[in-house]
Amino acid sequence: MTGVGVTLEPAPPLPVSAGTHVVDVPETAPAPARAGDPVGAFVDLHAHSTASDGSEPPEMLVARAVAVGLVAVALTDHDTVAGVAAARAAGEAAGVPVIAGVELSAFDTGGEVHILGLHLTSPERLAEPLSVFQETRVSRAAEIVRALNDLGIPVTMEAVLAESAGGAIGRPHVARALIAGGWVRDHREAFDRYLGADRPAYVQKHRLTAADAMDLIHGAGGVAIFAHPGRDGTLARIQALAAVGLDGVEVLHPSHGAEDVARLSAIAEHLELLCSGGSDWHGAPDGARALGGMRVPAEWSARQDDRAAALYRFAA
Ligand SMILES: [Zn+2]
Ligand SMILES: [Zn+2]
């Protein structure tokens, strides 16, 4: 692990339970393990870095994966693939495959939905469309700042940009700038008074449809997974998404209770969708949101990779 510039700690044992949710790996007839994947091998298919709102750089993702003994790890930053190259280079040096991924914020008839793109063979195909969304986000933030200025609050775009630290800019960063300037006490007040829907500084978000998000992911050679569906993961909603290209469902996630896991695995089996899972790591050193905390079987990742190869890959 030299050359990555991070210090490794001794590997802690993987937690058997995930915080208060004891999640059993659902019995959805796992595919036979691949040659090379040790039996009982685990992966983590949902993690963020400083390329979006994580607290650790992409290289640290790999260092943590090594430390907890994962056989592969996916980097799935919000609306960007900017960290993928660095994570992959670190993964190559450390001998841990890094799965190129992304987490897109989109909308379907049920509201906002996060779609994970995994096993992207051509992540660079997402760079340009996603940079357009980034510009849209910056112009939306600028509109919010103008609205606040009109309300007599002299917050500046510079202050908001400083809060976002180069990541995907959004209302939470405006809220932080408002707190820093002393105009509101906390995040809640910022949204209740100014930033929430129907409040005076609310500006409509550019809406990427879930179908378009999945098209983008397929165009980059990956599979599209409904991220952390939780209670919104009803049969009707998942069926509707599957009709426009959904490939799988995130069954294991720290926000899911045992009922969610059972329902989502049953729906995945019924609709013949892929299973996925991950810690949604943002840098947490321990607990259910620590990297590897969800104990996702490596077979799930192998199946996803096979599906992506069969459906969405192109001749080189
Ligand atoms: Zn999400
Ligand atoms: Zn996430």
C-alpha cells in the first residue's frame, strides 16, 4: 500500500450487526461465487469521497477497503465521477478493484429518487452531462443568493461556494453560509424561513427524470440501481422504475430495517432485479456507516458486472 499516501490501521473485525438494525443477508439464492472470490467475501457498493460530500479523499476509500478486508469497493459520488480515476489508481496499487460508480439525484412520480450507477465501463461518458448539471446547480445557488439579498440578507455567492468546498453545491451549503453569517441559528431555521419549498428564497431545482438518469448510466456501460429505497420501495414504484430501465435495488443500506430488507429482497426476486448494498460511506470510522459495515456478498457485485456486460457494454 505504498504510494497511496495514507496510513493503514490494523483490520478491525467486520461488525455482524449494523448498529440497531441487525441485517441478515437475504436468502435470494446467491449466485455461485466466482473463481478468485473467497467464500464469504464482501464488497461495499456505495461510498462517497471528497469529490462530492464525503470527508475522505478517494485514495482513503481504498485504504479503508484494505483495512476491513473487502475484495472490491465502489466509489459512487453524488452527480460526479471526478474521484473515480484517483480511486482506481489507488486500487490498482493496493490490489483492490475499484468499481466505477455514481449516485444521481433524479425524480419519478413519487418524488426524488437516488439512482446508483455501478460497474460503469466508460465513466468518462458521464463527465460532460454531469458538468452541465453542476453548472445548473451553481446558477440555482446564485438565484437563491439573489433572492436572499432581495430579502435584505447580504449573504454572498463566495460564502456559499466556500461552504461547498468544490463539491456539488446545494441548499445545505446556502444554509451553512446563513448560519456562519449569523442570520439564522441552524439548518432547520434556514429551511423553515427561507430555503424550503414555498419559502421566499426557494428556487425550483432542475429535474432529471429517473428514466433519463438510467439512460445516462446505461450509456456509460453500467447498471442502474434504486438507492436506499427504504419505505418508498414499494412493489408499484419499483415496478414503474423497472419498466423504464431499472436493473436492481439496494437491499442492504444502513437506513434499512429488517422489514425493508425482507420486502426489498422479495421484490427484487419477484421482478428478477439485481440486489445491491453498501454502507453509503461518507467517511465514518465505525458503526453501520463505516465502510464494509453492510457485509454485502461479493456474488452480488459479480452478478451486476455480468448483467452490465450482457446488456450495456459496447465493443471497445
Ligand atoms: Zn442517496
Ligand atoms: Zn449515497
